[in-house]
Amino acid sequence: MTSAEGRIAEGRVAAEPKAGDARRSAMRSMVAALNRMLPRSLLGRSLLIIITPLILLQVVSTWVFYDSHWETVTRRLAGSIAGDIAAVIALMEEVSGPEHYPRIFAVAEETMQLEMTLAPGKILRLNPLLMRETLVDRKLATALANVVRRPFLIDTRSLEKYVEIQVQLPDGVLHIVAPRRRLFSSTTYVFILWMVGTSLVLFAVATVFMRNQVRPIRRLAAAVDDFGKGRETGDFRIEGATEVRQVAAAFNLMRNRITRQITQRTEMLAGVSHDLRTPLTRMKLQLAMLPDSPDTADLKADVAEMEKMVGGYLAFARGEGTEQPVEVDLSALLKDVVGSARREGTTIDLHTEEDPLPMRLRPDAFRRCVGNLIANAQRYARTVSVRAGHRGAAVEITIDDDGPGIPPEQREEVFRPFYRLDQSRNSETGGIGLGLTIARDVMRSHGGELALAESPSGGLRARLRLPV
Ligand SMILES: Nc1ncnc2c1ncn2[C@@H]1O[C@H](COP(=O)(O)OP(=O)(O)OP(=O)(O)O)[C@@H](O)[C@H]1O
Ligand SMILES: [Mg+2]
């Protein structure tokens, strides 16, 4: 093998898995397209599950019916017409002259509904185009061939309500017009009509019942969604199928446990903070009675800081839990917060993409959250910019500043209570390190998220995301 051949062979080996990949990806995109066509909702899917086998069953049974019953009926109807025609022809041969034909034709019309005329001396020109093969044509042709045994021509198409048959007789062509209903069974259409009608009724009944089954699931989904977004859900009625009741009961239990746990924690911490104040006050008094020295000065500063921390935590704990979410205009709320922050003297640029921006939230808590972030930016930077607008299924608020920012490895740490970056930076600012903790807590209680990043001007960017 030359080296070129070797390369080609290699190329082929390498190309094969690629073809497989292409087939697989084509399959995958086909499945994806099919998935996209299927209904998304539970109601739609369950109706599809009911309706697909139903239609399948009907198509199969109609097919079977068409094949056996319809064929038998058509054969018998065709046989009856052919028999009548044969009888008339036999009678015509029996009588002794064409002058008797009109009487025979009159009887045929009266008793067999066959309209007959004779074209004397005419020769039938067989036209295969008029004998296109349908089931009726075939059955009629077989019956005529069996019973009449003369050249004939069938036309089941040209006339709307009649079927034309021409038979070659020794003295001319016998032209027969038979009503269509003598040849076509109307029960097929009635049958199909009944099938379609009953399936529509069944579909309507199934829709009503399925909707009742789906309603409690929808209600549960809404309650879970509300709870996730920190909204009041209230006790909703447990109803529906056993499994749905089970999930609803489990959700109620879980929600109550979580709520109870949060309240207990907050109350306990508030209690601890509150109880700490008494010994702190006692320490302060004792320190005041000691003679002044550098040691007592340090101790006094420590006690003062502890008091501030305890006070800050108590203020935070007090605001927890009591406020209820209401419908507010987020854009107005931001204007308000930024307006009062501007009075501190910093330039704050505010840009909201939508002007009334209605949202459901706890306004006081939310104001505190945004206020804390703006206060931080004001403390550590000179210019601040606040932006708000819809991003997909959430509202996003970004607060950018041009200060020193927070190094990436510290961006999680600063959320810890009482955590501050290097003390020297904070000594003159005098914060206690609860601002970000509270802000994130507020966001989480709304089902949202607070994340820190770097702002375009190198400072800190705080990004709030609130699900709508
Ligand atoms: N915009 C910012 N730019 C630079 N550093 C910041 C910024 N915001 C917060 N930090 C750092 O994160 C630390 C924690 O912030 P946090 O708001 O929790 O506490 P604080 O501002 O020190 O006190 P307070 O409880 O009064 O808000 C701050 O001490 C500061 O070091
Ligand atoms: Mg702060």
C-alpha cells in the first residue's frame, strides 16, 4: 500500500464514526422537533394519551369494516341490479318483437327503478376510461359478467345521482339508468358519522374530567412557586387524586416546618442578642467607674462595638417575618431610595428600563436591601449607578460603583454576618458588617439572588435578581 492509499484508508475509517454522529444528531433533532410538537401542559398530554388510541382504534375498525362489510354489501347490491337487468333482457328475448319493449321498460321502471331505453342497431364502443377501478365498479362488472353475459359498459361517475349501464344486445344497445342508492350503501357514511360524533362527545367528556384532575396539580404548582418566591401561600385545599393529595399534604408539612424553623431561629437569636445587652450595660457601668488608662479605653471601645453589633442584629431580627408582600412599582421604589441616598451628597445615576415596573414584594425589606447596597457603594466609592429592567423571567437590578471593589476570593466571605474586609479600610467608615448579610437575606426571602461581581469601572457590581 502506498502512503497515499494509506491516507485514504485512514480517512475512510475516520469518516465512518462521523456519519454515525450525523445520523444520531439527525435522530436527536427529530425527537426534539417531535417533542416541540407535543403539548407542554399536563392536560394536553393526558388528552393526547386518551385520544391517540381512540383514533387508532377507530381507524382500524373502520378499515376492517370497509374491507369486509362494505365489500359484502356492495357485492349484494351489484348482484341485485345485475339480476334485474338479466331478468329484463330475458323477458325481452322471450316476447316476440320490439313493439312489446316499452311495456317491459315501464314495468322495469315501476318495480325496479331502472330507466331503460334501447338504441336499435347501435354497436357499443367499449371505453376503458369509463371503467376506472373502484370497488363498486369492480363488483358491478363481476356481477354483470356473471349474470348478463354480454358486452357492457359501466359509468358510475358522470351523473351525480345515477349510475349508467349499457349492455350490447343483438338488436342494439340497452341503456340503463339506475339510481345511485341501489348500488351504494349509505350505512358506511352513517357509521363513520356515528364514530366521529361519539368520539367528539368522548373527547369533550374526557376534557372536562381531566381538567378537574389537573386543577389541583396546577394549584399546588402555584403554591410551591409562591412559597419559593417568599410569598404568603396560605393553607390551600387538599383535593384530587391520592398522589396529588399526598404531595399537597407533604408540601404543607414542609412549608410549615420551614416557616416554624425560620421564626424559631430568628426569635432565638433576637433573644440572645437582647439578653447580651444587660451584661454589656453592666460592663459599661463598671468600666466607667474604673480610672482612665489605655487598657480601659480599649475595653470601652470593644464594649461599644459589641453594643453596636447587638443593636444591629436586633434591628435586623425585628424586621423579619411580619411584613407581607404587596404589589408595588419597583421603579418608584428605586427612585425613592436613590433620592434619599443622594442627599448624602454622592452622584447616583438611576436608569430604569420600564417606568411603572409593577412587582410583588415586601417594600420595607426591599428598600433596606437596596439601601444597604447603595450605602456601601457610597461609602467606598464616588460615583454610583443603578440600573433596573427585565431579564428573561426575572427583574434585574445592578448597582455599580467605581471604588476599590472586593477581590473575587472575598466575594462570598463578605456575606457572613459581622464580616468586614481589612479593618484599616473600615475604621473610619464604622460599619458593623451586617449590610450585605441582610441584603442577601432579603433577596432570598423573595426567592431571588444577590451576587457580587466587578463593575465596568473596576469597582463593585451588586446584581439583584428577582423572579417575576
Ligand atoms: N461597594 C463596595 N466596595 C468595596 N467594598 C465593599 C463594598 N461593599 C461592601 N464592601 C466590603 O464588604 C464588607 C461587608 O459589607 P457590609 O455592608 O456587610 O458591612 P459594612 O458596610 O461594613 O457595615 P454595615 O453593616 O453598616 O453595612 C464591607 O466592610 C466592605 O469591606
Ligand atoms: Mg454596608
